[in-house]
Amino acid sequence: NDFRMLGVGARAALRARGWGRDVKLVWDAHEFLPGMKPWNSHPRWHLAQRAHEREYAKYADAVITVSEGLADLLVREHGLTTTPTVVLNAPDVRARPTSASSRNLRESCDVGTDVPLLVYSGVAAPQRGLDIMVEALAVMKDVHVALIVQSPTAAYVADLVKRAVALDAGDRLHVV
């Protein structure tokens, strides 16, 4: 699970192999660590995390990630011989509700099927570019934006809502 657990997984796999077990390590890379804003203010945190990732990336039997672009970056950064498999962190748009009572996102936002709906699902943080989606509402007058976030009442999300209202687009920003 991302760079934080890569070393734990690699060392566990190496120990298990040493005991004669046939195990495989799959690295699920969520972020491109060299391009990521550090989570910790310590001046060596980011360097240490990158060194950790470089140390253990070579032990992964397979790598999965969230986009083609990130897959390419990981190949270049770590010299991977196989391009990571991309597993999109998004719903299959062809999927249909499994029951008649299933409520969908458009219903939650009170947006019809004829209305363009841009959707973000994930952590609400400035580096994710959500402000760009909100600012776009001023130009794209027929578009609605849905933000599917863990903490809809968080300060950053509240600021996005205030900005949408200031742009006279508050009715087209939906936080769920």
C-alpha cells in the first residue's frame, strides 16, 4: 500500500522466502513520491521517503498504480522492467445500479442525465486541483461539479463552496 508500506512488505516477503514460502509482493503505488508535497515539515522527511522507496521498489514482483502517467513515471524513476498495471480509482461508467432502489450520484446532486457532471472522488486537499474545478464553473456555465470527499465539512471544502458561491455557481457545486 503505497510507499509507506513498501519496505514492510518487501522485508516480510524476503523473510517468508527465506523460510521456504512462495510469496509475491505487489506494490500498490498511489502517488509519485518525487513530485509529492511532503507530509512532514522535517527537512529530511521527503529525502528519507524517496530513499526508502528506491531501496525497496526492486523487490516488488508486480506494481499496480492509478494512471498511465504515473506508471510511466514509476518505470523511469525505478527502472522497472515491466510497466505497472493501471487500476483506475473510478467507477465503471457503463455499470448500472444493482437494484431499483439504488440512488445514484446524479440523483444525490439533483442533476439530470442531460447535464454535464464533472466528478472528483478522493482526498480534498489543495494539491489535488479542486480549486481549478471550482474556478471552471465561472466559464463552463452548463457544467456541474460533484466532489465526493471523506470530510464534506472540512475547512478546505468549505472554502471551495464559498468560492463557488462568489462565482455565482454555488448551485452547481455538489459536495457528497
